[in-house]
Amino acid sequence: KGVLVDHHGIANTLQWRREEYDMTEQDISLHLFSYVFDGCVTSLFTPLLSGACVLLTTDDEAKDVLALKRKIARYKVSHMIIVPSLYRVLLEVMTADDAKSLRIVTFAGEAVTPDLLELSQIICPSAELVNEYGPTENSVATTILRHLNEKERITIGHPIRNTKVFVLHGNQMQPIGAAGELCISGAGLARGYYKQ
């Protein structure tokens, strides 16, 4: 499906990420996503807007944990956005020395589990773990939870700047902890779907 994302929506997300992650020209961000995936926008442009370096991967390298391990160690990668399942496999082949440059690892696209956080603490204890959630329909990022650890409840966190989230059942707002549909409003909302 083609999501009609306005420039102001993605600009809001990128400006928020630039300020949130505070990258500098000393940082190197590993880019793992295909250009057809919405996460490509945040993974590629956040570091560039911050003056940081983007380390590109080929499609084959992005699926090869040994190649990723070598890139992280060789180029002293400080940031990356990664799906939790790939990060788990990557941790299984990395040593603490390989991972020592990692400063921030941002999870997206899948649920994060406490055992993954425990494994990360063993292999790269100095890396801050972050959970970002958001559909393409809200310009990629909607909520964030920083400083994940296995001792605290893992959630999708709080809304990013210029965004609000609501848990509804029909038109009724749900109390904290109740099930419902997550509804989003704010600057990032797309106009709809192409030809629909």
C-alpha cells in the first residue's frame, strides 16, 4: 500500500529524532533498511541531519550477522535502528569487544522481550536500549521508551513531540491498563492511502 505521508509529517519526526538522539559528527549510524521500508527514512536521515556519518550496508550484508558484527567493530558504530529478532542473532555472534562502541540501539518493528534486554546487558552493557513504535501512517515514529531494562515493564512509551495517542473502545476513552484500539493524532498523520 502507498501511504500518503506529507513532508511536514516526516519533517516533524526527523526533527524530533535529531533532538532526541543528539547525534554529533563523532557518531556513526549503521543503516540496515531497504529504501522501500519506512524505517529507511529515520535510519538514513536522522544522522545526516545531525552531522553524523551513515554506514550503509548492502542487502546481503544487512542479513548477514557476521558481516554486521565486523562492520560494527571495524567502523566503531555508535547508533543503529534494528528489529529485535535480528539484534538477538547479532548478539549471539558478538563479543563485548565487538560491541564496545555501541552507544544507542533503537528497536523498531517488533515487540521487545526481557530476555533480549538481559542478553544485551551481558554483551554490550554500555549501550542504551530504546523502543520506538509507530506505523507508516504516522510518519514512522509515534512513541518512544528510552533506557529499557529487564527489570521494568516494556511498553511503547510516551508520544513523540506533536503527537497524541489514545486507547479507545468505540468512542470511549479507556482507563490505564484496559484493552482497546490505539488511536493516534498529531502532526505526523498521513493523508490516507494512494488511490484509496
